[in-house]
Amino acid sequence: MHFSIPDTLEVKDDNSSYIAYNLHVNGAFHCTVRYRQLYNLYDQLRREFGPNSLPPFPPKKLLPLTPSQTEERRAQLEKFVQLVSQDQRISTSDVFTGFLLSAQQETQNAKEEVISLDIHLMNWQKITVRVSSLARISTVMEAVCNFLKLDEKYVSYFCIYLVSKCNNELSVERRLQDFESAYLSLKSAGVNHFLVIRKSYWDSSYEEELLEDKVCLNLLYVQAVSDIERGWTRADGESRRKLVALQARGSKKEYLQRARNLKFYGHIQFCSCICDYPQPNTTVTISAGGRDLVFHLDSDPASENKACFRVTRIKCWRITTSLSDSTESSHASPAKLKLELSFEYLMSKDHLRWICIRSDQAILMSVCLQGMVDELLSKRHGVKNEEKSSEKTSRRGSWNYMKRDGSSHQISSNIGRSVSTDGIVQNANREESNNIIGRSKGQVRKITEKFSSKHGIKNGPTSPKPLVENDAFEGIGDDDL
């Protein structure tokens, strides 16, 4: 996961004003919090895991902060959250995830209520489940899988993505995490955004077992048909004719067995972006799947003009973020981030090269790379997908959540876990909501200082995440050349 605090706000109420920090997760605005809320979280994590398990927290100040001190604290808080999130014990604990869920709820001023939530399959069939408006992603998945009658041991092979869809063009925004409310994240994303179920793994060898289960078979079949129709999975004319014939006969298993041999099967395709390979300012379409990051170097779907980068030859990678120009963002909403993914690739023996990608989906690409690496390492150690998902997280009966006004209340570990198993399958589209996060221009003022970032991206403080070292990295020997 990629946490950042790219900017700050000065919030004014009737009696006072204070500095607030906009927390982004995986490139998307998640919540606005105060320093003392994060300090309260730090204090509870320290009591839960011990002081030696946590990075240092920015010290308190007696006097009001100057703009430069505010920027310094922003950077320190960002570093703290990033380091804490890298400890799996902490990042999966109820204290940490419950704080993020409660902060999302408070930021959107949301009340808990039972709502109807639409989840789409990749053929755009809609499943409506009745859940709490604060229901976590795992709770929503439980409701959907109960309705589909999916065996519990296979639930971990599927996940919920937030996607945007306009004029039948589909763009994957991000995979939703268990510390966020599916309903609130969808509401925050705005119009033309939907929740869809896709498989959560990259290695198609997992499907040897999944194809024997009728529900898994149907979910994989629906995704395969959609990906082929969209051109994410490439099929020549002869292959398409055979697939159409199998589809007409309802031969789902045979369809999938043939589809698995197609190029880029199971890949996620990203929107067109700019990179410096093979030349600076090259426009490419990138897809991720299997063990590869693939650069499609022109727009012809049938073209073989591509470059494949094996995940095992990526030594490390990093994300660089910066704020958009002030003229591009409104005072009524958090600033939009500009994103760059850079990775160091072993081109040949003893020849490493940095490759940079400028894309709004850079963080999703990074998450995909991390998922591929984790899967490779798990398979090397003989750990199955369902075994990884069954790992227990830290549980507490309740903990304190401090609101921005300083009041605190007890939060149960069951927050966001209430669920109704009622479900309705429909084919009609969801009514699109126009409700998005807004703030009064008179109450909120951006005070973040502006800096120039690297590679000519201006007007925003950079928020570099430390290099992600690839534990699955493999060198090239003479036999490989």
C-alpha cells in the first residue's frame, strides 16, 4: 500500500482554526485528520505493540506552527504513516484499520445505516447486497459470496476493484482495502464509478483447481469473455471464431482452457501514458499480468510492437508524487496528485537501467508489481492463496477514536462488519450519485508551500516513497544471453 499526505488545510470553525492533513491511500484521497488524532493512534499502537515496534512520532509544539514548520510536520507525519503501514502486524490490526475506517466516516460526515450496494461482475451483471453503509470490503465480499454460494475457501481468489466507466471505456482505478467502506469509497469517487469483482491472483496455474468449482468457473469465464471483448486479452481471428463457438455452446470450461493460452490472459490494462522507454516521451499502453509488465508501443491491438519486463528482473521500484498545479484544483476539494513509477531493470548481464512511467495509475501499477512479487515468494515457500488470507489480524474488543473536535468514543472491533445476506441480481445500471466530498471555500484554505519536483513536474511538494526492493529479483547468467 502507498500512503501519502500530499497537502494540508487550514480549517476554521466558529471559535478557532487548526491545521488538518489530507491522507491519501494508493493514490486516492481517503480522509482528513488532525495531528492530535494521529498522535492518539500512535499512543494506542504503542500500548498494543510496544514502543520499540513503532517509528518516532513528530513531537508536539507549544506555539502555533509557522508555514515551514507545518510543512516539516506534514513530511514527518507522512513518513510515520508510511513506516507503520509497512509492518503487517500493525497495518492489519483492528486499531489501525479501525482508525482509517472511522476517519473516512468522519471526513464524509456519514451516519451508519443499512443501504443497498451494487457490485458488478465483469459482464456488467449487477448484484445488490444489503449492508451497513460502513461495511468493510471483507464484509461486502462475504455478502456477495454468500449470495453467489461461493465456497469460503475460494473467497480469497477474488477481490473488489473500483473502476470508472464512460462510453463503455473501462479504467481500473484501484483495489479496495479492508480499512475502507465500500459505500463511502464509491461515493467519494463520484459519478461514473462502480465496484466490480475480479480475480485477485496473477498466476493462472491456480485455476487448475478453481475450474472444478462451478461458481469460480462462472466468475472466471465472465472475466475472460469481458477481457477478450475489450482487447485486454489478445486473440487472432481463428481463436476468436473458436471461442465464439464455445461460448454459443455454453462450454465455459473449454472456453477458459483455450483462453488461458492467449496473449495477456488475466492482464489488467492501464490507460495510455508517457514513459522514457525506448525513447523519452514515448506514448505507451501498459498491461500487467502473469510475471510481466508489458509496454504496448502503438495503438494497433494486433501489433507485436511491445516490450516485456519480467518482474524477476526488476531490482527495485519507487513512486514519486507531486501536487497538480494550483490552477487545476479547486479549494473545495483535495489536490490531485501527479504520479510517476520508476523501476530499475536488468536489461542484460551487468546492465541495469531506470525506466520511468508518468501515469495517473502509477500506484496501481506498483500495487500490481508488489502482488506479483508476493505471489512468487509465496509459491516458492509453498504457501497457498487461501492460507495467506487466513492469517489472523490483531483483535481488540474496542479502542478509542478521537474525532477532530477532540472528543473520543469507544469503537467496537465489529465496526463495518455488520452484513445482510439479502441479494438481488439485476442487469440495469446503478443510479449515478452526484454526491462527492466538498468543503466550504470560506472554511478551508490550502497553506501547503509549493516546491518543484524532479523531472520538471512543478508546483507541488514531492512525496517520495522509499525504494521497494524486489525480494524475487534474479540475475542473468551467461546461459540466459
